[in-house]
Amino acid sequence: MKKNINTTDSIKTQLSIYFKLILCISSIGLVLITFELYLNVQQRFRSTKNSSSKTKKLIMPEEWKKRPVEIKGARVAYYWHNILHIFNNDNMRRTIPFPIKDDDIFRIMIIGDSLTYGTGVLQEMTYSKLIEKVLCEKYRVETLNLGVCGNNSSQVLNVVNKFLIPLKPDLVIYGVCLNDFLEANEGQKTNKRRFAYPIPLPKALKSYMIERTLSGKFFHKSYDDLLLRFGLRLNFIDDILKDFNGYQRRFGEDVEQLNQLVIARGLPPVISMVLHQAPKLGANGNWISQIGEKLMTIAKMDVISAQPYFEKYNEQVLRVSQWEGHPNEDAHQIFAEEFVKRIKKRGFLEDYRR
């Protein structure tokens, strides 16, 4: 009799545990479903309120996702954020050869990486094209965008070596990015290291949640941001700081050679400026920018200080979207204005008035 009572109590205990487990799972599921519904309502509300905004959406619209296309004259082409990105054999944003130099037009050759290329913005909204648009109101000017995604300072130097003589520019502008300090392909290594400390869930389940649900996307991004904040995942600034003396030395040598090449062709010193899409005073990015400016000044470039930009736009995020970290159209407009002011100040264009 006692044995039967013990058996019954054991069964009741097991059932109680199962019941509590089911109740716990059901509660978690109910919370997730409620949160998913909330996110969907928020997404629809924000999309209706401002359908053109790339910064207030919870998930990436289908039309913003990367989709390859075929464009005549392009080695590679695709849409990203519904913006056409084209690449020729030199990985530059054009499909036709550079035009022959017209001596009646002041030619500006603009060099740099993806910030100069204009990743995430329309070609006509890149700072290169905006410089041309403003200056052409009074002067005969053309700009040639030689920005190549992923280029560091050594690769930018190679671009100058290849194109300076054939293109015969009257002026060279260098839009410097902080990751120009890095070694070639170092940014790709950083991206691989960003997968450290993955979410401890089965891969199939994680992929399904991230691809099919708003809550999955929300928690995935929040987790990634948390690891970055605590230094458990790296960004390219962490890579620069890892061996800053080595990167600094190489960058200084590159910009010195670059400027010497330009001056040797009888051109004025390169006008350079450090470009940044998330300025924050006192942060590592601000500090690295100042070091870069010192090295470019030592190289005798014509340096536009980015410090006033950091002060004016402190802690403003000027990225294309939460899925695309490159400068947005507002940032390109600011960069263009700074370069235009310096060009006008130097008086290069007096012989090219319309």
C-alpha cells in the first residue's frame, strides 16, 4: 500500500514538473508572439509615417536587399538599398573609359575607398559629383571618381601611380577613411572575427528566426551590439589600435609618396580630408583622425581639418541605414562643401570661369 502511495506521489511530482515546464515554454512563446505582433505594428506604423526613411525601419525592405543585375560595360553590378552599384575592371564606379583631357576644363581626380566610391548612395549624390555640380555653376570643371571599395592607403597610392599620367588632372583630392590605415583585406579578417561568441542556439533555428521574424532580427542585432559594446567583438578601429604604430608608419610613408608623385607632375599638393560618418569627440575615431591629419601635414598635403566637423556634428549618425554603415547623402553633402570651400580659397579656377 505504501509502495503504491509512493508511486502515485512520484507520478504527481513528474506531472507537476512537466506541467510547469509546459507552462514556462507556453509563457515564453506567448511573450515572443506578443513582441512579434508589437514589432509588426511598429514596422507598419513607421513605414506609413515615413516610407522614404532608411533609418527608422525595424527590418530591411525586400527592395533594399542585394540583387545582382547585368549592366553593359560593368564587370559587376548589383542593387543595394535600391541603389545601383557598378564596377569596371578597376573596381571603379563607371562603365565607360575616362574621357580624354580637355585643356579648357579643370579636371579634379578624386581618390579614396568605398566612402569616395559612394557605397549606399546614388552616384549623383556622392561628394565627387556634388563638388562638380557646385563648381560648374561658375566654372568649367569635371571630377573623376577613382574611389575603390576596400582600398587602403597603399592601394590608393597604386591608383595614383596608374592613373595620374594618363588622366592628366589639374588637382588631386584624397578622401581619407580611417581604415586606410589597415593592411589590405584586413577589414575582411575583422568581419570573420565578428562571428565570435555566437548565440547558443541551433544554426537552423537561428537562421529561421533571423530571416522570418522581426523579433529574431531584433534580438540578433541587440546581441551583436552588446558584444561590440563590451569589446567581445571587434570593429576596424580596434584593428587599427592593435598595431597602431605599424599602421601609422605605413600610412605616413604612403601619403608622402603619393603627394610627391602629384607635386612632381607640377600639380598643387593633394587636398585631403578625413571622412567620417559617425563623429564623436574624444572617441578613438576622433583621435585616429587627428593622427592621420598630422601625418598628411608632414607629407605636405593641403589638409582640411576634420575637427570642426567632429565638433559640429558630434554624436550624429550620418550612415545610410542600420544595415549600411557608409556615409549617407547628408554626409556627402557636408564633405563636398568642405572641399569646395578649400578649392575656391586656393584660387585654382580663375582661368576657368564660364
